[in-house]
Amino acid sequence: MATANRNQFDVEAVGRAGALVAICTLVLTASFVGVVAIVSGQVADISVRLPGYVLAMAAAFVGTILLLEAQGYDGPTIIVLAGVTALGTFVAITLGSEGIVYAVRNPQQVVASQFLLYFLAAGLIGTGLGYWGINHWQELVEDVGPGSGLRR
């Protein structure tokens, strides 16, 4: 259940939240452009960049393990969250990077079309949904989890 005044924002917190929203929105927008590049067959030389994407995934995996170990999480939780984080990192880095490469190589197709504004809007919505999901996932598990039935 949501509590009143759950998150009080001061000027510094609003600045941090705004920066986080901007970064996440840009990453999602680049990822959407990357999907277009891959689906349209416009991705060239991805095999040259793939080892870097795998390295970023591995770093996210190990970093997550170290962070969660330091916070005292149990072993199964750590390995699952590290795997999910690594996979998410790989997808985001791959699609985002390919989106950036596509935009640099084909700026007329990305900027001239209205799709960039739609992708920015979708990225902003995705950021909002992600923020909401991170803050309310436990409520979802409780409300929709097995055996609990749907509650209002």
C-alpha cells in the first residue's frame, strides 16, 4: 500500500531524479533506434563491437555480485539478480550502441523522420514505468502473486 509523503523531493533530489530520467530516456530512445537498425538490416560490422558488449555484460554481472554481497543478500538472490542485471545490461548496451551507430551513420533517416520524437516519448514512458515498477514491485507481487488473488 502506498504511504502518504513517501518520497519528499528537495531541490537536490529533483536534480538527481531529473538527470536519472534524462539518462534512462536517452538510453531507451537509443535502444529503440537500435531495434529499428537491426530489424531493417542496417547493422554493419556488429561482430566487431560484440566483444565490447559482452565485456560490459560481464562487468555488470561481477559488479552486481560484489554490490549485493556487500549488502548481505543471500546466495540465490545474488546470482539471480546478477544474471538478470547482466542480461539487461547486454540488451541495453547492444541495442543502445547500435542505435547510436545507426544514428551517426544515417542522421537523415533518424532526425528527418518523426520517429525520433515517438521514440523519445516511448523512452520517457518506459522510464516512468521502470521507476514505478522499481518502487512498487513488492506491491505487485503481494497483490497478484500466487494464492493472493487480485485485490483492490
